[in-house]
Amino acid sequence: MALLTTNYLTPTGREEAWRFTPLRRLSGLHDGSVSITDRKSLSSTGTLQKGVTFQRVSRELLSPQSVSEDVIVQRVHAEANDIALLEIAPNTKVSEIIHLQRLLTGPLGAELSRVRISIAENSQATVLVENSGEVVLGEDIEIYVGKGAELTFISLQEWDSASVYAARHHAMVDKDASFTSITVTIGGSLVRVLPTVDFLAPNSSAELLGVYFATEGQHFEHRIHVDHGVPNAKSRVNFKGALAGDGAHTVWIGDVLIRSAAEGTDTYELNRNLLLSDGARADSVPNLEIETGEIVGAGHASTTGRFDDEQLFYLMSRGIKMDDARRLVVRGFFAEIISKIPNETVQERLMNRIDDELTKAGA
């Protein structure tokens, strides 16, 4: 194992980007004090369709396609030894989900993981990344969606209770392309994910969806940034969270920037949080920065509240017990987004995990 030694601007917690994050719980990913193991935990599972390749390449062969002010992403770019590269050839329609999965073997220690997913022009695919086990992991996933391509990217954080995961999931969307991401976070001690989008050319679109469920002592943070720098692009953001248990804390930051050149922009972002017990805290901060008035529309909304008593009363009046009624309400709350995952087995596994967390939290 080796210590991170490169000098970076270590956050203090007073910076806007870090003011909600309990730095002491990042296990040293942010300040270089963590020991790094050269583990390559991400791999593809199953047989890849013709036109799809997954390989590891030296970091010298692929320079970063984007920059980041996040210190953990900077460390990944500078110090990850290689890159997990998934490529989809032009004019390829991938009929089956492409599965990437963590295989946590080898010595203990933190890992820095750099991933690039590239889908070429006029192709279609769905990529599912399944994260589980116990880790300390800093990761950067760069996603390029080529002209006229369609990509759905699904990231599942089903970590064990002691895990620390800090990552950026950054998409670059080209002309006439569409990108959909679904981020699910239901495990870990501290999870900090940055889903970000840059539009590269007009007539592109992005939909960022997510669900998270935090229980006692867990800190889940999702910081979204959508950069509208070109005309006639469309974005939609919809994240839903539930919290139960003392010290459960979620943070959702939604930043949308509409630059002066981005005429014809159409954007909307929504965050809803459901508090299931006392002692839980949800921070929700939607932001819009608009530099041109020549847009189709721009808006945001954020709500945080408790169970709808009318829904519970309706279900209980039909003979459903209180605990079962609460579980049905929570399932219904998340179903809008989880149902968009094109795999019923995964959908049911996630719902069962949520049920288990509800039971453990006594909510």
C-alpha cells in the first residue's frame, strides 16, 4: 500500500462544496492520509455483445476529457494507475444490459478508480454498475454520449454499512444525443456522489433520476450540476429521498447553469424528501443561474415532509396494518424512479433492501 503524497488544496469544510460533508468520515480520501491499494475492483460480467469492449488501459493513453475542482476527482485523475474503459461502437444497438460489478478481492485498503464509458454515434445501450461490499473508494466515471446516441446509465450504491464512497459521474452529451442516469443509494456510512452533465452541442437532452434512503448515522450526499452551454438542450432532474433514524442525514444540491449562449434551454429540477422519524435531517438546495432570457423554461421545486396521514388512513381503513401501510407508502414513493430500471429482478431487490432498512429503523 502507498500513501497519497501529491499536494492538493485540501478542503477544510468551510468551502461551499464541502460545507455539508463530515470530512472526518471520509477516511482520508480528501486529504491524502489514506493508504491506497492497487485494486481493480470493477469488471464486466457476462458476455459482451459484438461492438462492445471492456478493457483496462494505462492512464498515459487517455487524458481526462473533463476537469474537476473536486479534490478527490483530481486525485483519481493523477494517481489511478489505469482506466477501466467501456466502448460501444458506432451504429450498435445493444439489446441486453451491460453489467459492470465490483469484485472486492485482494488486500484491504482504499481504492482510486477511474472509469470511462464511451458510446459512439447512433448507438443505443444501457449500462448498469452494481456496487456492494465494504470499501473506501474514490472514483471518477466519465461518460461520453456520441452524436445521435442514447445511453441509460444506472449506478447502484448497495454498500455495506461501513463503506465510504466519494465519486463523480460526469456525462458529456453531444448533438442529438440523449442521456439518462438513475442513481440509487441505499447503503454505506458516507456516500457522496456528484452527477454532472455538460452539453456539447444543440438538440441534446439529459434526465438525471435518483433515489436514496438513509438510516441511523448514515450521510448520503448528491450534488447535481447541469451545464447548459449550448442552444436548444433539455434537462430534467428528479431525486427522491427517505430518512429514518437518529442522525440520518441527506444532502441534495441541484445546480443548473444556463449560459448566455444557451438560448432555447428547457430545464426543470425536483427534489422530494420523506422524513420517517425524528432525529433525521434532509438538506435540499435547488439553484438556477440564468444568463439569458431566451429560454423555453426553467424551474425547480423542493419539498420535505412526513407521511401523508390521509394515505395511511385510506390503507388502514381497508384492513392493512400500520407497518404494512407505511411500507406500501414508501414503496409507492420510490416506485416512480425504480420502475424505470429495465430489470425486474433488480427492481425487486432494491425494494426488498428498502423494506429491510425500514424494518431495522423501526419506521
